[in-house]
Amino acid sequence: TDTTTVRIGNKITVEDVALGVEETYQVVGSQEADPMHGIISEESPFGKALVGAKEGDTVTVEAPRGSIVYTVTKIER
């Protein structure tokens, strides 16, 4: 199973660069998404930014409060 890049089904650990806080998310199809429980759709702005990223990559997510920069620290199956 490929854990070199973020794909649907992967568990992703990211660090919010500004806050220095790590969070873990699961990337799923849009029907399974539950953002309040860390389960994000690959079609969401956050999911779109993450899919295809590799460990160590930095991604920027456009959020209502402005851009948030994350570093992908771990990709798991």
C-alpha cells in the first residue's frame, strides 16, 4: 500500500506551521466525511490541498479566517 503520497484512505499527520500543533486526519470519499471527527473529504479544500502531498511537503489551505499552512509529517495506511 502506497504511503509515499497522500491518497484516499490514508491517515495523515500534519503540523499547523503557525501554531506548532500536530493533528491527525483520515482522508475519505465525500460520502464518508465527518470533519468534526478528523475525517475529511478529498473534495474539501483541506483534502484537495493534501491529496498528492508527500511527507515533509508544506500545503496551504484557504480557510474562512485566511490561509493556513500545514506540513505533512506522517502518512499512514
